[in-house]
Amino acid sequence: AQVLRAARWRTSLAMMLIGALGGVLFAGGGPWSYPSLMRQLGNMGLGRPASFPPVTLLAPLALVAGGIVSIALGGRFAMRRPGAMQLARSALGGAIMGLAASLVPGGNDVLLLAGLPSLTAHAAAAYPAMLVVQIALLAGVRRWKLAALRR
């Protein structure tokens, strides 16, 4: 109980809980995830049949509500206007993530929510490749920052 009430959680503990709860939800087999909601909204927008079981609507709302509660409990959140450099970095990061997700069958959500728990072959290849690219990008950014500091 003390760990759950802590002002800050260790990242490893938070990720372990997210992974365990995601695994339980995946094992339940319901269309609970945000991508499921987006898929149904896309079907509806294209005139295809769409179904909205309560879990498809409630789970993404619970996810957003949990984020808001977490922000409020953390006590360190402050709204501020992003600068041009931050917007450019965010756009570049989003473009890289979008490109990488397009290379994985079904995208990141299918990889993390279905592929890895199911031990599929494409997930076994895609996940390590994704990690290698992330590590290479982080190393490149680190070198770039160190080079900028030396100037």
C-alpha cells in the first residue's frame, strides 16, 4: 500500500504494472484498447459496420482519466507553451515513430498488444529491431549534444 501511495514510482515498477495489467486485459480477449476504438470509429467513418461494446468506450476514457489523476497526484505538472524547437523535435519524433510503425505489420499497437503476448514471428523480429534503432538514435542524439557542448 505504501508503494501505491508514493509520490513518485520507480519507472520499472510502473512499467511492470502496466505490462501485467495489459496482459490480463489481452488475455480477457475483449476489444478494450484505444486502437480498437479508433478502428471502430474508422469503420463508422467509412460506412462500414461498427460495434461499440461498453469496454471499447470505457477503457480509453479510463486510460485518459488515469493519466489526469496521475498528473494531479504528482503535483509537478504545469501547462506551458512549447517553443519552436520543441515543436520541431516532437514532429520529427512523431514522423520517425510513424515510419517505424508502418514497417511493422499492424503497427506498434498490434506488436505490443497482440504480437508479443502471442509470440508471433513478426513480433520476435520487429521488437528487437525497434530496440536497436531506438538505441542507435539515442546514441546519435547523445553524441550530437556532446559535440554541441564542446563547441
